[in-house]
Amino acid sequence: MSDWIKFLGTAGARFVVSKQLRFSGGTWCRLQEMNILIDPGPGTLLRCFASRPKLDPEDLDAIILTHRHLDHSTDVNVMIEAMTRGTFNRRGALFAPVDAVEGEEPVVLRHTRQSVERLELLQEGRRYQLGSLDFFVPVRHRHPVETYGLMFQLPRGRVAFISDTAYFPELAGHYAHSDIIIINVVFFELPPAREIQHLDLEGARALIRSIKPRLAVMTHFGMTMLNHKPYQLAQQLSEETGTQVVAATDGMKLDLEKYLS
């Protein structure tokens, strides 16, 4: 079976999520026969069963939280319960930063943490194995809570998820040699006179120009990105950078074989 990625939701930031202008169900990945759910935000369970064909949470092998913010983690407990068949079948893996599972306000509850077969803490520079799938955490991102991106090593190339972060000059180097990059682009332009630790369109442009992937996918849109029509911005970036850029839509399925063959 080919590898693919399905965007259960493409909402980013609190207002697009709270108004459900885009769904916020995270991203389901089928990689090397592993079913992985990344960042299950509000409504993930519903979006799984509304998907065509349906995505059954009992088929999940792992859940990954890039960080603990609510638009990335609200449904993590219900998805763990579904993955572990009501916590009665201890199975599956959870990968998450330490502050998502420990400390004063962990977002993963104790009883669901105890129901997974494997709990792994994400750390900068560390590699992880899931079946035959290898993935790597390149760098800690610049964000108000502990946040990481992901790089999956597939037989024919690398797929990177660049989660929420402020832009910094070294960021692109950590994701160099990625064939496909999926970038959270919350803002069209960063608000002036405020320190916002998110990427805007200019930050995405700089990353695409530096990394030069075969494909770049923008997702996790805030209100200003939606107002400027992401599909038009993607077309503009494609022309400016020479890289194919796509704006993800809710329910979009990305066949990786098309880009990694």
C-alpha cells in the first residue's frame, strides 16, 4: 500500500478553530504500513469517521503531539481511548514533549497515558523507530511551549512537518534535504510591534527558497491567511520560488508516491 497523508483539518490559531472556519482534526499519515495521527485538535474523532473512506482510530499505531497547545491536543485523550479500545487494550504509542505529559498542566491525562503500550518523550536531535519507520526530531522550535517538528525518513525520500514556530535563520538548515515539507503558516503578515512566535507567508517563502523541496504544502491557517485565499498565495509562491507549493484543504489526501518516486 502506498504512503499517504490526509489533512483532517487545516485550521490554525484560536479564532479559525473556535469558529470552525476550517476543521481542526490534525493530520493522519499512512507511512510504511504505520497509521500515525499528528496533533489531534478539536473535532478529530468526528473528522475520522466523516472521512471517506472512514478512518478507524482503532487502526492507529501512534499519536504524535508536536506541542501541547489546544488546537493541537484537545482530542488527544479521546483519540488515545479510541486507539486503545476504551483503554481496555494496552496498545499503540504516544510521542509528546515532556510538558504535555508532566508538570502542572499536562494535556494527556494519567489514565490515558497508562493505556498506551509505549510513551516516548520528544527531544531535539533524537531518532525514533516505529515498526520499519524511522523519524527524527531536528530542532526545538521557538514557540511559547516546548515544540518540535518532525522528519520522516521513507525509502524514497524525506517528509518534514514544520510545526508552529517563529522564523529563525537556522531553521531551514535543520530541515535541509527534505523532499516534501508541510509548513504551519498561521499569518499572512506578522502583526507589528508584537512578538508572535508563528510563521507568516514571508517566513514560509524563506524556508521554501532555502530548502528547495520537491513539494511544499502550507496548512494550519489563521484568519489573515484565509482572508488572502491560501490557494492563490500557494500559486504565487510556486511562481516565485520555482517549487510546487500547495495550500492544503480539509480532507485533502496527499499521495506521497507521486512526489517521491
